[in-house]
Amino acid sequence: MNFAAPLFEWADREPHRRALVVGAQAYSYGDLARRASGFGSALRAAGIARGDRVALMMNNRVEFIIAYYGAVKLGAVIAPLNTFLKGEEIAYQLNDLGAVAFVGNDWGSPEFARVRDVIPSVSLFVATQPQPGAVLFDELVAGAAPDVALHDADPDDLALIRYTSGTTGKPKGAMQTHRNITAFIAATLSTQDPTIEYRPLVFVPLFHGFGDHCMMNQVFHAGRDFVLMDPFDAEAILSAIQTHHCTSFGAPPSMLWGLIHYPERTRFDTGSLREVVTGGGWCAG
């Protein structure tokens, strides 16, 4: 069992099927699978093996998806980090993980670089923009053959570690197995009609369970596509719903409040929406 398997299975069956839209760029299942496999191969070439911890600190961008699925395909354990963490917080979580690789975006990478000397376990630093001591993400993927095999994990093998927030003391690494994640996705998909077109808009962060498990992973399991945005921008969200005929989105109540009270909301045609999922907070008004 590997919870990432459906992405690669869809790529084998229908490589040209659309999987993702980011801005003006569309990606097929074949595109994502090829680049994710290349990332997994690059990790393997760097000496990273099954069970090793790979930390991902990126906003909503295609590189997050490529690294996420590439690492899981190899059999590594992924740890999506909150992109708002500062250096000392990053150091604590990576040392607690025993992370061997850090993959960061253009604002997370400088914070990691500032504390890298106190995180001895990290042997591979990958960044989306040039940083001292980092390998560029695109160069890493482009230089790797997409030949890493899909790891057939035991259902109870660890797949992902996500750090808690809002608790007393230091954040705790919550461990999720391949069985945990697969069962959650299956339960969520069982509530949806497979005969109805489904195209969610995802603007909640992929590093959060709301973004990856509730949105991205279930889309790829069902062979559908989604529209990815970052960060929250009411006008851009409403425009994307209109342009791409999005059928659903997920958001915490605070974001829903912002959309409902956006003064220009009636300018946009949101008639394609059938479902809005919310959770993770409370607001009044």
C-alpha cells in the first residue's frame, strides 16, 4: 500500500488527463508523475532512503506537489512545515524529526539557511530560488531520470509527520501511516457522487491537512483536477471560480467571512459552486 499510488496509476492509464491548474499553466497526470518520479530519483541519488524524513516548507505551488509525491513514491516520510515558521522554530522541528532533507520556497529557505549549522542531520538542502549551499529545485528534477519505483509500503508504515499547533509546550509530531491517509481519503470520496464533475479550488495551504488530505489527495485518488492558488485574495478567488467553473472549495470560517463580505463579490459568476467545506475555526457575523 502507498497512498500516493493513484497519481502514478492515473498517469500510466491516461497521461494527458488534466490534473492541476496553477495560474495560466495546466499540468497533466503524466507531467506531475514524471517530475515527481524525477524528484524521488534525485533523493535516492543523494543517499536518501525509505523511512528517511524529508521536510517540505513551501507555499501552494507545483513544486510542493512534485516533492510531496516524489518523496512518498520513494518511501520517504514527508513532513510538511508551516511556511510562517521562523529559524529557531524550523530548527526545533527538523532536529525533532531527524530530517535528512529540507525543501523550501523563496521565503522559507533563508530562514532555514540562517539556522542550518544547528541542524546536523540535514544533508540535502533544496530551494526554489538561489540560496547559499542549496541545490535549485528545477535543476535537481531536470537532472534526474524519472525511474524511481513506487515503494509498496506496509499499511502501518509511517508516511507523514505533521506538527501540531495551538497546544501547550513545544509542537508535537503527529504521525500518519499509509493506512490512515488512504482510509481518510476513501471515506471522504464515499460521500461524493462519482458521476458529477468535481473541480475544487484550493487556496488553503497544502502544508495543512485541510489542503493535502481534504483537497489534493482525494482529487488525485479520483483522477480529477483542481485549481491551486496562493495566497488568500478574495477577488482572485472569485475570479478563479468564474474562469475555471470550480465546483467547490474549502476554507476556515475567517476566510469565508472575507469572501461573503467582499464588496465586489456580485461582479462574479459563482454559479458553478455546489459545495463549500469549512472547519478549523469559528467566527460570528
